[in-house]
Amino acid sequence: MSLSENVTVYSIEVSSGAWKQLSHLPLETYRRVRNELDAVAARLANLGPHPLALLKTVCLLTSLSLVVGEYVVVYDMEPERKRVTLREVARRLPQER
């Protein structure tokens, strides 16, 4: 069995609204967002079928977020469709110090 037969590949899609938001980001921030989403997809692929089967029974769509620099990245995870969809990229509120 080859490695590719063992790994489930997740696609990364971008909503039209998120594309507009990405177009306003500095290039380095865009790259960091893309790298973070690639890492999310890779982690999901490495989980294997058993944890994902449990997740599928709990919900069909899960919305999550992560922080990249000054931005919050909101994405949906769909294990059934093996898809991560970027929904929104927004500037974070300033942190009180």
C-alpha cells in the first residue's frame, strides 16, 4: 500500500467574500493564512478515518477560527466532503495591555 492510499486529502476552498478580504491583505499575511489552512487540512488528513467518523456523527459542518497576526481567520470544516472552506478574514480587535 502506498502512502497516497493511506492519506485522505482535504481540499481548501475560499468563499467569494473571503477572496475579497484576502485581496486587501499584505502578501506576507496572505501567505501565512494560506500556510495555516494547509496545516489544518494536513492535520485532518493525518487523523485517519476513525476520529473523523466520530466527528461526522456529531456534526456535518464545524466552523472554527484561528489567529494569524492581526487577523482572525474563520473557516468551515466538512469531514464528509473532505473540505476546508475559508469563510472570513477580519482584523482582530486591539488587545488591552
